[in-house]
Amino acid sequence: MKAALIDRYGSNERVRVGDLAVPPHGDADLLVRVHAASVNPVDIKTRDGKLKTLLKYRFPLVLGNDLAGVVSDVGARVTRFKKGDAVYARVDENRIGTFAEFAVVREGAAAVKPTNVTFEEAASLPLVALTAWQALVEIGRLAANQRVLIHAGSGGVGSVAIQLARHRGATVFTTVGKRNLELVKRLGANVAIDYRSERFEDVATDCDVVLDSAGGDTLVRCFECVKPGGVVVSINSNTPSPAFARSWGLNPILVLAISVLSRKATAAARRHKARYEYFFVRADGERLTEITRLVESGAIKPVVDKVFPLEQVRDALAYSESGRATGKVVIKVA
């Protein structure tokens, strides 16, 4: 099969399309013929080796964390899917490899593809939609009549998070560049903040939940927006929390280093009597099935910027990395 892979960590020049054997699947797995996969920031961090402390991969390593496709074969213990089913999934973080003609998906990670979108649109959703759900619903417990600030509202996670928050009845603030102000309003943002001309903490106040994707100084400033008892949830891997580091079983020296790096955020959380949560999105077919229902009802609509063929995977990664994309960048495989 054709696959986009790396033989060692490094720049985009390390990414190549080569031939590999179709991966074997276990008794509880689906073998999926991939129609499309999407590009996520985690793919770029993986390529660069920035996650090697957390995730131990072997080479050659096929990139890609989510997909949409058709079930080609099923394991002996699979009961929810059969050959020919159209599915989509965020694969487990230790079993990545969706930039390929075939990929293995744990049965519990997969869901039936929404019927009202294309394979390319479906592929744009799993990782970002699960990120939005886990951040806002599971960690943030966002409810009707609450206030939420979502950073980077025109990005992959942000564009879905806005729609999910509005569906739950929240008042939505979001930061965005000037060219996408109207887009985020169409997605459901009540207040769109041009981050180049306004300080978001002067506009979005008394929020119950803040979703940060920038880290660094932006993360620290987020605590000025959250009310006492509220929560700032960060998905930027450059600023993990000490609690996250301990939960992943990192050695005490790394936990100490992360504590030092995140000390400004943890101090800001204490000062504002708020929680600081960092998480790494997990595969979850049950939640993805709920997202399917939201997509089919029209509550969530995919936002796809560009679609690249597998042979142009380097261009797809570079475009996503440039920060110019609105919504998602997708790789068409089949």
C-alpha cells in the first residue's frame, strides 16, 4: 500500500510517500480502506519529534491521526461493524498511521460516518470534534447560559468548538483574524474578537470555560477571563500541566521541569481561584457517535479549507503549519 511516512524525526523534507505492507489487524480491530485523512497540529509535532517523550514510536512511522473510509475487514471479536461500512475515527495515539491506503482502527474508536457529508468532510472531524467535546463537555462541563471563550475560532478545533458550544446554549466569545470575523459569526459566535486590534481579556469576562490553543503568555492571560470556580482548558502541548505529566507516568525530573515551565499558568489559576487543565485528546467511538448525530442534524458542519492528494502530503503539512488554513486541511487517499 502507499503511505506517507518518516524514517526519523525532522523537517518536512523527511516525509515521503512509499510502499509498505498492509498492516495486520487484531481480533478487536477494523481494517479500514482510507478514503481521506486530515492534518492536525499533532501530526506536525510528531514529525518534528516534539512528542517523543510522551509517545514511543518505531520507524518507519506512518503519520496521521484520524480518517474516514470503508471497512475492508474485521477481527473475529468485532460486533458493531461489518465489511463495507463507512466509518470515521480518531485512532489511538499509540497506533497512528492514517496517511495510508489502509489503517487499523480499534472497534471502540470507530463510529459510523455521518451520511450527509463527504468522506473528505468526515475525515476533517474526528480529532478536532473529540477535542472540542472532551474540553468543553467533559472537562469544562459547559451548560446553557454559561459563557465560554474559544481561542482561534476559525481553526480546526475552534470552528467545531464554537458550533458545539452554541448547540449547548452557551454565550460564545472567540478570537479570530479580521478576515474570518464573519465566518465565526456564521458558525455561532456571539462575540468575535479581532486579536490584532483588541485585548481578548478586556472583552471576554466572567467566563465559565476558556479553551486555549496557544499556550505561553496567551494561556496566562486566559485566567483574567475566567470567573472564580471556572476552568481554563489548554490543548497546546508546549505548556502541559504537572498533573498531566504525572498522569502519563513521566519521570520525576520531567515532572519537575514541566512544573517550572507551567509555573506562571498554575500561579494565575491560584490567583483567580480557577482550575487549569491540560489534556491529550483520546479516541472514543461512543462520543464520536454522538457527534455523528450532531453533524446529521446540522448542529455541526465541517469546515474544510483545502484537500490535497496523498502524493502532496508535504504540501498539506506545510500549508497547515503556515497558520493560513481556515478550518481543516484534508488528504485525499482513495
